[in-house]
Amino acid sequence: MVAVASNISATDPWQSASSSVDCTQANLSGACALLAILVKTQAISQAGARTDIELGAQKLEELKKQLADAIHQAEEAADQSGFFGFLGDIFGSDIAQIAGAVAAVAATIATGGAAAPLLLLTISAALQAGAKVGAELGLDPKLCMALSIASAAVGLCSGVGSVQSATALADGARKVGLVANVVQGGATATGGVFHGISGEYHAQQLDDQAEAVRYQAQDVAVDLALQDAFALLQNALRTQQRETSTVSTIVQNDSDTNTALSNRI
Amino acid sequence: MTQAITGSNSTSFAGELATLLIQIESNQSESSRLTRDAARESYLDNAQKQVDALHVAADATRVGAVAAAVCTVASGGFSIAAASAQFDADVGKATNCNALQVASDELNAKLFDAAAKTSGAVATPLKSFVGDSTAEDFQAEAKRFETRGEQAKWQAGDASSSAEKADRLGDKVLDLLQGIQSDANNSTNAIIGRI
């Protein structure tokens, strides 16, 4: 390139200077045109990246709301599950057991025949003693209370029995036993229903947790895409700066070359 | 005949070297990006599997709870039926009613009582077998997918860092190449001025 330039200047300095200027102008306009194309391309990339960032930010916000909702629903479902489980335990366990105990006592009285009043007194005393000893030994207070109530009820029945006939007492005991058995069955069934509702809420809690995991994964994916868009934007800006710098250097170099040639001519 | 090493040759050599380096860094960056994309796909895939496993666990819990509830309600119903039949039998015995009817009531009471005890005893194991154990299996499965997803996320993060590093190195090489070109241009201009 250097040799070619020296040959041209040796043969026809004016013509060579003219053609060199034309060539420089061509290079300059070519470089500028190239710069324009490159800058346009980078501007398109930047605009795309900016749009991606805006959309990603909006989506991220929506996902965070959905994630918070899912977590809130899971917490509510857990609370409901605990509440219905508690009710199920009360009906299916405590009430059913007390009713079962009453039914058992009633059945004993009903089948006791003529010895029923004596049997009632014995049972009442035994229940009362059991409640006292149980309380001292740290038995469940609910059970102690149930024993005391049963003792009082049985004692009352024994008083009634002293004035009524044994047959009437047996009839009453049978009715009490029937009611107690019905209550026990109903409490068991109600407890089962409440436990079923509790299980349904627990399943709903797991579903909500699954949805929360889904939203979290989407959140991570959108966050990564957002990072990509930022990197793309940063890269486009850097590339644009470099391209501008490069073309500027080319133009500067052409200018320097022209100056050098002009000085030389 | 010897050939002098000219400025354009050295520029060309530097350019070729820079091009090679940029190509290497570009390949490295592309490879890291592919690794990152694969890791992200793996993360999303594992997250989806975790979600599916949790839904299956929820369904199993629901089925177990419903089955147990049905058994318990049936047990309560049978208990009531047994008590009613037993009451009829007792009243019949006390009032000296038809012996056949009393026997029938007693048989019914025993049958209902047996059914109540059976369905009540079946409820808890059924809930454990159909619901809880299956749900726990799938929850463990979900946990495994969660762990895999976390690993994939770490891999994606490492690959992203590697790609950024390669990009930065490529930028440095480009800056270096620009400097070399600028020096070469200055030299050429100086030579032109000297000629």
C-alpha cells in the first residue's frame, strides 16, 4: 500500500492527490454508512432488550403477587385443616368415648335386673373414686370430668331406682343406652366428616404449595430472562460504543493520511 | 531473496491472532451459553416435575381422607343401626314379644356391630395406605426434583459467569486489536509523511 502510493505520487502528483481524495471520500462515506447500519442494528437490539426488560419486570411483579397469594392460600388451608382436625378429634374421640362409656354403664344397668339399684350405687362409688384417683395420678382432666359426671348421673339414677321398680329402671337404662349409642355413632360419623374435611384442606394446602413452587420457578425463569435482557442491552451499548469508536478511528486515520499526503504534496 | 517484515504484515499477524483469540472466546462464550440454556431447561423441567409430584401427593391425601371419612361415617351409621336393633331386641325380650323377631333383631344388632367395628378398624389403615404413605412417597419425589432443580440453577449460574468472562476477554482482545490497528495506522501515516 505504501509502495503503491509512492509510485502514484512519482508519476502524477496532482492526479494521484485527486484520486486519493476521491478514494478517501469513498472510504469515509463507506465507513459512515457502515456505522449507520451498525448503529441502527444495535439500536434495534437495544429497543428489543428494553422491551424485554419492561415486559419481564411486569411479569415478575405479577408472578410475585401470584406467589404471595398461593402462599397465603396455603397458610389458610393449613389453618382450616388444623381447625377441622381438632373438631374431628373432639367428636370422633372425646365425645364418642364419653357416650360409649355412658352406653356401657347403661347396658350394665339394663342387664342388672333386680340388683340394678345396688349395682348403680357400686358403679357410682367406683366412678367417683376413679375420678379422684385419676386426678391425683395426673389422668386427662377431661376423662376425670367425664367420670365425675357419670358418677353423679349414676348416683341420681340409683336414687330414682330406689323408689321405682327394677323393671322401670331397666327400661330407662335401655333408653339411655340407646341414646348414648346413637350419640356415640353420630359423634363418630361427625368426627369422620370433620377429619375428611381436614384432609381435603390438607390436600388443598399441598395443591397451593405446588402452585407456589410453580410460580417460584416461573419467577426464577423470568428473572434469568431479565438478566439476559440486561446483558444484551449492556452488550449492545458496548458494541455500539466500540463501533462508533472504530469508525471514528478510521475517519481520523483517513484524515491524518490526507493531511500527511497534503503536506507531502 | 529476503523479504522485509512490513508494518502491514505485522498488523495482519496481530489481526489474525486477535481474530483467533476472539473466535476462541466466542466459542467459549457460545458453549457456556448452551450449557446455561441446558441447565435452565433442566431447572424448569425439574420444577415442573416437582409441581406434578406435589399435586399427585395432594390427590393421594384427598383420596385417603375421603376413604377414611366414608369408612368412619359408615362405622357411625352401623353403630346407630346396631344400637337401634339391640334396643328393639331388649325391649322385645322385656315385653316377651315374638321370639323370632327378637332373635332377628339380635342378629341384626350383631351384624351391624360387626360392620361398624370392621369399617371403623379399616378407616385408619386405609387412610395411611391409600393417602398418607402415597403422599409421603410423592413428597419425597418432589424433594428430589427440587434438589435437582437447585443443582441445575447453580450450573446455570456458573455457565452465565463463564459466558460473561469469555465476553469480557473478547472485549479486551478487541480493544487490543483496536490499539494495534491504531498504532499501525499511525506508523503508516508517519511513513507517508517521511516518504
